[in-house]
Amino acid sequence: MAVIREISTVASVALPINETWTVRRCRYTPAQGAAGRVCIATGIHGDEMMGQLIVYGVVSRIMEQQEHLHGVVDVYPMLNPLGLDVGERLVPSGTRLDMNRAFPGTPEGTPLESMCYRIVEDMRGADLVLDVHASTQNKSELFEVRVNAQGGETLAQQARALRPELIWVYPDKTAYEASLTGALTAMGTPAMIVEADERRRRPQDVARRVVDGIFCKLAEMGLWTGEAAQPPRADEDIPCIRTAEDVLRITCEHPGVYVPADCIGEWVQEGQSLGQIIDALEGVVREDVKAPCAGLVFSQRSYSAVYPGTLIARLFRRK
């Protein structure tokens, strides 16, 4: 039976210089009735493009195997379309504010607050919300799922079906509460951050892995019976960060250009080189950045200029 596809406007606000900020949603509903609802949102940060590939992969598979959809899937491909148009991380509307620090918003507030409020209200009550991100500039990440410490163990177990390379239980803090995921979690709507690196040589391979994980999760929820990856075995190890002590931040001591070793996703040994800081003018290596302990490199800076104190990598160190 055919899937019903409906595109609608979630919110639209007027901005200076005759601009309009509009967020649209596309809803996919099985004709035979829905057993639940999942929302997939992306584009909060305009310089993160991975979400476009992931949403495209999800909706393509739904339309190719329409008879296998048994729940509502709502996709919000561009929450910050103005930023996406110009490749700007923040909302480029004079104030240049981070949209992911303005939730849950207010109905009668600034354009940003009003937009955030309407988005949250549209997603409220879903069985699951996936907020897709793609790290920050000059940094590579594993395929991670991040959940709030509020209900963290339950959400961490639920995140396993997405088949991530790492699960991170974020502590409760003000900045997180003001994010889309934090605001929804506080309202009782299960929400998770999906972090997918777009700086690899073939981003479509990363996107395909995330899409496979999403359909694995939909299948686990009973919303999908078509093509999907197998769920992880009960004894399959997915590293999970639960405390601040599980994460080691590695910074550099010298300025220069960081030339990374290819360590992302590797379990490294104490003293193993993570890359070098070079000085091209004098033709010398200023610093060989080494792992201070054994652990999993789940975040690493890419080739770029660095200064003393620049974050080079994050390690997960299992206790």
C-alpha cells in the first residue's frame, strides 16, 4: 500500500531586509495506519551538511519499500535554512545566535525563540526524535549517539539499535538543556543526538552506515519491516561514556600546522603518536602529540592550523 507524503510548514517568521525564516516538515504516513512516530531533524547548524545525505537516504528507502512502513516518519531537513544557504553555523540574521542554545523557546519571544518553540511543539510527543549533527569545523568524529543524563541508562540502551560506534551519556548542564535534544528530553519526549562525520573522503559511506542504523532502530520499534541492518547482539560491545573521567582531552603545546595520524576509531596505546605540529618556515617538527594513556580515539582534529591549547583529540579510556 502507498505511503502518504505530506509537506507542511512548521513555522515561518519575518526577518530584516525582507527575508523569511521558514522551517518545513515532510511527513511519511503508512496508508494502513501508524504504530508510532519518529522525527529526524537536521540542519540546526548551517555548516553541517551530513544531515542532508542521511535524510535523503532515509526517505529514498521509505519510498522504495513503501509497504514496509508501519509508523509515521517526520523529517525536518533544514531547521536553519538561512545558515545552510551560506554555510554559516549560526543563524545569520544580524544577531548570529546559536540556534541550539535557544530551546525550548517562547511563543511570543524573538524570531529565534518563537521558531524554537514551534519546532519543539511540533515534535513533542513523538516516540523518538533524532537530532543529526556533523561535528564542528576541523574535527572528525566517530558515528556517535549522545543522550542526556536524565534517563541516561535507559536512553543509552535504546540507542544501541542505531548501531553507533560510541554512545555518550551527556551530564545535565545548562547548555545541554537549551539544545533541541535537551529541551525535548526535559518534556518527556525521548531524543538523541546523532553525530556523523562529514569530513571523511567518502561521506556517503558514513551516511549509509547511519541510515542503516536508523532503519535498524525503526525495525526494533515495530515501525519498519523492510531492509534494515541486524540489531547488535546483547554481548556486542559498544563503548559507552558515562562520566567525565571516561574522556581524556588532548591539547597541543606549540603553534603550527597539525598533521594528524589516521587514528580516528582506533584503540591506541600510551605514547602512540596522534600527529605532529610542524613549522614549515623552519622545516621542523615542533611537537609530536602522543596519547597519554591507552584508549579509543573517538574525536580528532583534522589537518589545520593550531595554537597552544587547541584540542587535538578526545580519548575514551575504559576503566
